[in-house]
Amino acid sequence: MASGTVQHSVATATLADLLERILDKGIVIAGDIRIKLVEVELLSIQIRLVVCSVEKAKELGLDWWNQKPMALAEDSRHLLPSPLEGFEERLARLENELAAQRQA
């Protein structure tokens, strides 16, 4: 080999190969966005993105899709308290107390 020559090793990968590798190993993308005006923070956004296969996610303990989220549960009405829950009972109690005070 002559001095001064450069050898290049070019490895080509198809998009499918690249995607398979990313899903197999996993990739984490993290970033913070902050908007300040005169040293006053107006907006702060933290972004955390994990891209991996389902098997890899389960290995990492990320299996939130297996549990049924409360907000999307069909029977979530009894899980999440209603703002009006107990309102009628409270109203009746207050009306009774008011009536008792007027009679006294």
C-alpha cells in the first residue's frame, strides 16, 4: 500500500436493517425546551421518547399497554369520583339544618 492513500470501508444498510437494529436495541431521545423572557421562564417542556420493540419494552419493564388505563376504562365511572357525588345528600342535610335554625 502506498503511503498517503486512504481506504474507506463503506457499510451499507437498508432502512429495514436500520429499523430492525433500533427496535432490537432500543433508542432513547430526550430533550428539554425552555422559553424565557427577561429571565422569567414562560414555558418548560420535557420530552422523553423511547423507541424499541415490544419484547425489549417488556424487558425494560415498560408494559403500560397491558394494564387498562382508568381514563379509558369502560367502567371507570365508579373509579373516578364525580364532582356531584354526594351532592344531593349534602344539600338535603344543609336544608334540614337551615330549617331547624329557622324553627329555633
